[in-house]
Amino acid sequence: MKVTLEFDGNEEESEIQVALDGHKWKDAMWKLDQLLRNTTKYGTSFLLTGNLANEQEIAIAESIRESIRDILSDYNLNLD
């Protein structure tokens, strides 16, 4: 499959970069989701402290993961 994107002039330079960086955004969101997943599944802190997460942190991680998936779903996107 071949896809062609057309932009008019330099004033759309930022839009061009957004179009080209789509895979980077997906990778970044996937890494964030995995960080939160490790908290909910293994109990490791998502605060990057190397400590174990407490119950409140696990609940927050679950809530954030749900919010991320809801937002992505609203845009007809997914991390899978």
C-alpha cells in the first residue's frame, strides 16, 4: 500500500512533523501504559522509585490506564 500526504508550504511544518511522528506517540503511550501495568500487575511503583506500590498507588495506576484507554477509544485508537 502506498499513502501520499500533501501539505501546503512551510506554515504547515508542525502538522507535517505530527503526521511523521505518529509511531513515536504510540510507542510513548505504550511505554506509559506498561509502566502503569507493572504497578497493577506486579506492584512496582510507577513513581520510578524502585519501591513497591501501596494500594492507593495501584488504584491510581488502574484508573490512569482506564482513562488512557477511554481517550484512545474516543479517537478510535488502541495500543495493541
